[in-house]
Amino acid sequence: MTQTLSLDNLHVGEVGPVSLQVGPGEILCISGPSGSGKSRLLRAVADLEPHEGRVLLGDTPASDLSASDWRRRVMLIPSESRWWHDHVRDHCGPEQTEDLKALGFEPSVLDWPVSRLSSGEKQRLALYRALTLAPEALLLDEPTANLDGTNRDQVERWLLERIRESGRPTLWVAHDPEQIQRVASAHYRIHGHQLERV
């Protein structure tokens, strides 16, 4: 079920008020200087950071759900992924072989110990992991930051295809103007304490 992700008069830290809507399958890119509050804004949307205002998925405000239910539906993938089990498979939902191949992996990677993964492999597999859990909206914090050019392009293509076909509204923090041009349905920049349309 495709729905709109809405931010209604959201304040987090010194950033705000932020009011915007991300429609089904849209990618709204957010840029801004280091320390401007981009990651905090995503964390507020995921209800991981104290904030004022409301966030809604469709007609459902975050406040109507438990924090864990909200985060299953509106999923944050941070720039530095966290892993708590020993093996990759134990973090993931049902195996998606085509998605693994699109990201440059064989299915056997699911049986690898997490300790074997490079930072770039962790980043790609954190995205895979998130999508196997079938969230309804995505919050991506610099999802290609640790990747070389080839893997960045591969991940971008895969994400664009999966976001558009599933209709997931997506907030994507990015710093590369060329990437923003390639992926964004709309681009907003944090300037001072405000989010401005570019």
C-alpha cells in the first residue's frame, strides 16, 4: 500500500519548522553543510530524536504507533550501519536473490560472519537488509558514502528501481550535487535553520 510521508511543522534542534510531503515513489533529497542537522532531521522522522510537530504516513501519525512499529514502517538506514548478530542472514527478512545479485553479491554472502564484511559491503547489505523487511517509507542517510564509483552507481540504480516500483516515499540525505541530480524528485537544502527548496 503506497502512502505519502508528511512532515507537519517539525522542529528538531535548531532546524524548523519543516512542513513537506513526499509522495509515493518520490525521492526528496536533503543537502546542507556538515553539522546543519540533516541526520537529526531523519532521526526525528524515525522518532529517534526529540522533536516537536508531527510526522504521518498516510493518515497515521507516528504518535499513534509504538516506536518499534513506526520504525518498521518508516525505516532509517544510517550512514554507519549497525550489526548485532554474528551472521548476515540473521539480520534479514526473506532472501531476495535478485536484489543480492543487483548489489554485486552471491547468495552465500548471507552466511558470512559480519566480521568479514568491509565498510562498503556493510553499507550495501544494510540497504538490502532494510528492503527485505518491507518498510513502507525509507530514510536514507548518505547511503553511498562509503562506496567507490562502480558500487555507488550500482546501488543508485537498484535503489531507484526498487523505490519507484514499490512506491515508497523516500527522504535521502546526500552531499554530491551530481547524485542529487540523478536521483531526486525534489531537492531541499538546510540553510541556516530552515529547509529551502532548491
